[in-house]
Amino acid sequence: MPTSTPVAVTPQTIRMAPKVLLHDHLDGGLRPRTVIELADAIGYPGLPTTNEEELGRWFVAAADSGSLERYLETFAHTCGVMQDEAALIRVAAECAEDLAADGVVYAEVRYAPELFTERGMSLDTIVSAVQEGFRLGTERAAEQGHRIRVGTLLCAMRQNARSLEIAELAVRYRDAGVAGFDIAGPEAGFPPTRNLDAFEYLHQQNAHFTIHAGEAFGLPSIWEAIQHCGAERLGHGVRIVDDIKVDENGSIHLGRLAGFVRDRRIPLEMCPSSNVQTGAAASIADHPIGLLTKLRFRVTVNTDNRLMSGCSMSSEMAALVEHFGYGWADLRWFTINAMKSAFLGFDERLAIIDDVIKPGYAELMGS
């Protein structure tokens, strides 16, 4: 029997729910004011405006083009102002604070160290600075009554030739807060198997990795990521829906790849708003997350780039509630899916599920 009255599911109350975020880019989540202040500090000349509200709107509009390539262009500005230790520390600290204030209790935030070397910082300096920023941000969040744990994922840019080097960096810092590895950047023309040496090395080192696959490119990208590279999770993975057939009478048929992904419980790091912006989905209402959730794939909900999409974990969940009619039980399911899929030890995952997530949703559900 319920012990109290359930809380209505609204954009405001969703902020109260404990959330888990697996796919969030550090250079895609800056505060507009921070971009302006960092640009001013280093004399960066390229910003389209120095008005905070206008700049925030510009990032969303520029990313809202329906093209992944155009979407990625917005990162020239954020990466351009993140080229020294102080900037990296500030951005990482504010990221942790912002996520915690939004109710995120565990987050894996990814970035590509190679993008921050323009002014001579070494890869080790970059990783150390980001880790220090997350340490400070976590402390500040706790002082404000918000508890969060942050792990980092180091990305290699798939169009470059530094994947093994970045994989070795991730392993070198895995006891200092680096949770795993990823490849990012344009999918078309740069299949996951170009980075096979990095994935073989990570396998040998018992290291965790995810792969951006099935966003701008289709099933072959997903198939290579899983079968050739051994990805534990799929970054986006939205195009797995291409291997699912829905008949006119509503019968659903999974192809062999889709069936394998579901049967093996391979997590899908789905980012609804971002997918609409890059053209991977026509709208939130048409997003494959609805069908994939119905079929009980291991679906997780994520932000991708909070600045470019003008979103948060709470707003992403609120959009799904609006368009698919989800309730607290569904949001709890997404959250537990994500926590089960985190690159964290089993005992630690279980503790967050049992001690934080389940009690948090039980209170909201009045049970």
C-alpha cells in the first residue's frame, strides 16, 4: 500500500528525481557566461556575440540544423576557450555543479583531450586539470546539499590517428577517476574498425569502452562497433531501429542485429533532443526511443551536449513524459538501466541503485 500521496510528474518535480547520465560531452555543456568570460580572458575573437542570452540562443540555433557536421562546428568556440588548465578546471567544476543541481547523482562526462592541446598543454596536464575540476565541483555541490559522483570518459577523434595513444591515457588514469574510453567525431567514412588497435589494447587491459555508433551512420556502424570492436555500450545507437520491422497490423520483427543487441542487453546511450538536431530523428514524438523502450531494449536517457541542445537531464525526461506519457516508473526504469550500465564496480553500482535511486523514486511515487 502507498504510504503517501504520489507526486505529480512535472518538469519541476522531475528535477527532484535522482538521475544517471552516461553520455554528456564536457565541451558541449558550458555555461554561456563562462564561454564569454573565458574568451575575454584569452583574447579569443570568434564568438558571434558577447551577450549571454543571445549566445545561448545562438548555440542552440546553430546546432539545430539537421546535420551532424554542422552540429559539430559549434564546438570550435567551446574548445577554443578551453585551452589552458584554469579553463578546464572551471568548466569541469561548473559541469559537476550544474548536473548535481539538476538531480544527477552519477554522471560519466566525456571529452577528447587532443582537442585542448592548441596552446601546448600535454595530454597528462589536460586529464589532471579536468579531474581537479570535477573534484572541486563535486565538493561545491555537496556544500549546496547535492551529492554527485562523476567519472570521465576519454574520447579519441575517429578521423585522427591517436586512438591508441588516448586509450593508453585512459588506462593510465583509470585509478584517478577516468572510467573509460570512447571514439567520437564524424561516423561516415570513419568506421570503428579504423581504431581496432585501441580496442584490442583496452580488451587486454580489462578497460571499459563505449563507441559512438548508429547516429549519423546506420547498421554497419553498430555492427562493427559490437562485433569487431567489442563495444560494451553504444553511443546513441538510434539507427538500430533500421533493423526492426513493424507490420501494418502492429506485429514487430527484430532483425538479427537488433535481436542480438536486445538479448545481450547492450546499453543504448540515447540523446533525444540531440538526435532531432542532427537529423537522426524527425522529432521527439517520432524518436525510436518509444519503440525501443516498448521492446525493452537497455535504453538510457542522456543529454549529449547541454549547451547546444539547450537541455538538461530533467528537460529530456520531461520531453519524454510529454510525448510518450511516461510516469515515475518509466523514469526509474531508465535511471536504473543507466546505473546498471555505468563503468563502475558492481558493488558501487548496486549501492547507488539501492541507497539513492530506489528510495528517491519511492518517495516520489508515494510507495
